[in-house]
Amino acid sequence: MGDSRDYSHKVAIVGASETETVGLLPDRSMLQLHAEAAMRALADCGMTLDDVDGVATAGPTPAQLTEYLNIIPRWVDGTAVGGGSFLMHVGHAVAAIQAGYCDVVLVTHGESGRSHVGVGGRGAGPSTIGGQFEAPFGVWGPPSMFSIPIVRHMHKYGTTEEQMAEIAVATRKWAELNPRAMMRDPITVKDVLDSRLIAWPLHLLNCCLVTDGGGALVLVSEERAKDFQKPPVWVLGRGEATAHTNISMMKDMTEWTSAIQTGKDAFAMAEMLHSDIQHAMFYDAFTHVPMYALEALGFVKPGEGGPYFAEGHTAPGGDFPMNTNGGGLSYTHTGMYGMFAIMESVTQLRGEAGERQIENLHTSMVHAPAGMFSGTSTLILGNE
Amino acid sequence: MAYNKPLPQATPETQEFWDGLKRHELRIQQCNDCNQFYFYPRPFCPSPGCRSNNVEWQTVSGKAKLHTYVISHHGFGPWAEDVPYVIAVVELDEGPRMMSNIINIDPTPENLPPDLPLEIVYDDVTDEVTLAKFQPVQG
């Protein structure tokens, strides 16, 4: 029987890049964004598509992507569970490379989330579980569904709208330091609470952006990882899980149950403790999402997430810097933002984050949902 | 005006639920082995450690408590006329939870404390479909 610890620090991210710009890109199709990110990530490590023999993606099928790129990889992963898919791809790539299924894995993301260029139809049919038991009651997208558990958290723990607003404020402070971020003007708690109501308790500024963009990663084995100019970013730990898909089936509305599991698995594989994690990218589709993650991953006790953010730990100058690119809330959010969360960890671990660079950084945790509290994936990345 | 919001389309394992609502009965399943009620309908008990196929449809009370919710201030298409409206998860007195709308109430957080006692309202939205909605217990 295998032991995940044997797979830690065996595979590295050696190439990484987002699309040249992110934000509003009506001139690029969804697949074009994948391809652009792929080419740039490969160029980042001096490789070309002809070096790639493993492909993972979500959004398009792997076959749609390989047709567009005109490559025939010998390993594919089409795990598509929402924004955290790419974290799972990284975890799967670690095993695939170790197993000798392939040598060079390309993970791509591209989404015309705002401009809808080259995007197929979406939406569940009326005979699906969601079509029968949720759609008839007027749910209309993530802001009206991902948000449903919050009131129960407020009721059980006394979490407040002000505390959740603090998360948006802290994240915006990071965006102010990121010239690529879409939203860079300072905001206050009052600004968040005064912003338009979307689905109480969510106001507009509790919600992520809707943008276009892409990103890609190149992963190789330990043996090859030393051949590149830039320092390798090692995959030290991973965890993944899926639970429900319909929010009304979330068993405990106050706890991200699947994230508890993925955090434990990632820590066990990396043989690390919470105190080893110096930087966090906790997917922030909405302000409460990183709060639930912080509690589920065990960095604070259940119910302590709201006060923790309000105390400023995660903001610039705090002792647990989080979402340092400005997050989905203020940097960019194409729809499946997980790729950008990984990308910022890589950027920070390479020491390329400019004004927002965390000093003496060696370990980062990335966490993202698979759907709306439906499941999660966790990665621990390091540069030593 | 004809009802223009999304309508459910029953599947074989959910047909009895929808047929029940049309008769103004709330029908959910109970496991004969572990005695737990569950929702949504499935031909087996979903409880960990049980997973029995020995399950039976029961008519239940329609009494519930407000578990959690949002007040939607945004509505696409036909929902726009309903804004603001309450999208809730209610917990039936028998245990299972389901999504619904809370109606016949001014939708403010003050009027909607968690655990508020609720009762079912059978909403005949078309000749074929009845939806299970909830309102605060009257009187």
C-alpha cells in the first residue's frame, strides 16, 4: 500500500504563467485563453508544446483542448469539479509523473467568464436533482446558493456582517499592491455594508469579480526540476474530496466538512503543521468562503474565523498573509479562479510578487472549493 | 399570465413526491431499518452505515423550522417581480431538510430568525405542478 509522504517533494511546478492580461478580454475565445496561458507557461520554463506528454484541464474537455493545441498526450485528467479543479490536477499530476505515466504535465485554465466568447450553453435540466429541488425556488447562481449557509454560521457563532466585510477590506489592501488587479481603490467596512444588497447577508462587495483570463502550469519530476532557470516550486502536500452538489444537501451549514479532510491529507503528506504555513491562498468567491476554509483547515477553531479576519491577521503587515494577489474579490475571478490562487502561491514562492512580496517565504497553502461548499482541494507548496 | 418560472420534471424515483404535493400531501421516504426519514427521494437509505433498500413512503406533517436562508435582492427573468424574496433551507420536524421559499411574510432579517417555526403551503403553480413552500406558523 502506498504512502502519500513518499510523493511529497517529488514533483515541481517549473513553468507558470497567466494570460498576458486578465480582466475584460472580449477579443479572445475560451480555448484561445487556454492556449495563450499554455504557451506562456511553457515559455516560462523554456519548453514547447512538443515537450508536453500529459494534459489536465477543466472547462473544455481534455479532447477539446488537445485538438485545439494539436497534441496527443499519453496522460489526461479532465476532473472538472469547479474552481478547485486545477488543485486536484496538480495532485493527480504528482502521482502520474511518479508512476511514469508521463514526464511533463501541462495544466491549463481559460475562461471567458465575462465576455462569453466561444462558450457553450450551461444550466441544469429540469429533471436533475437541482432542477427539481432547487431551481423552482428561484436560485439564480452562486451568490444565491453559496451564501445560503452563512445565516446558520451567524446564528451559531455570532459571526457578523462587519466581520465578513473586513475580509473584503483586507483583500482589497492586497489588491492595492497588485498593478494587475481590477479593483484597487481602498474600501472600508462601511463601503461594503453600504454596497447594494445582492442576497442578504451578501452585499455587492462581499462578492467576487466576474472577469476573463487564464493561467497554466508545467510540472515535471524531481530529476528534471533542477534543469530550469527559475527555482522549482515543490508540491509538498495535496488533498481532495467531493460531497454534495446541491447546497440544500450540505449536511452541516456551519462547517466545510470536506475541507477538514483535504487539509488533514495535505498536512499528512507534507509532514507539516499549521505553524509551518506562512502564506495562504484561500479561494474567495465570497467573503465567507475563506472564513469557512480557515476554520475547516484548522487554523482557528470553529466560529473564530470572523474575529480572526477582523483582527487583521490576513491583511498586509499581518502574521498570516492571505489572498495576496487581491483574491477573487479584487484581483480577478474568471469563474474557476483556483488556477489564479495556485499562480499567486507560485509567484510568491519564486519571489516575483513585487511590492506585495512576502519576505522569507518557504511554504504556502492553496485551498479551493469544488463547487459551492461541494468539495475542496488543498495543496501545500514550497520552495526549499 | 402563464407561470413562467422553472418547473421540476419528475424522475421515476421522485414521482411519488411530486404526485403527493399535487394531492396536497408531503410525501417523503423513511428507512424501515434505521427509521430515519430522508430527502430527496432515492430508492435506498442514504444514511452512513445503513444504506438499506427497505424504505417506504410516508406522509409527514409539513411542520418545519427555518434552518438558513438568503433574502435575494436580485432576480433573473421572471424572478425580478418577486424581489426581494427568501430562498431558504427548512428542516422538517421529521429531520430532513429541503430548499423552499418562505412566503406570506415581509422578508427582513428581523422577521426571519433561524429556527422560526414554519408550516407548509401547497402552492399550485400550474395545473400539473404543486411546490412545497413554507410560511410562519399561523396563530
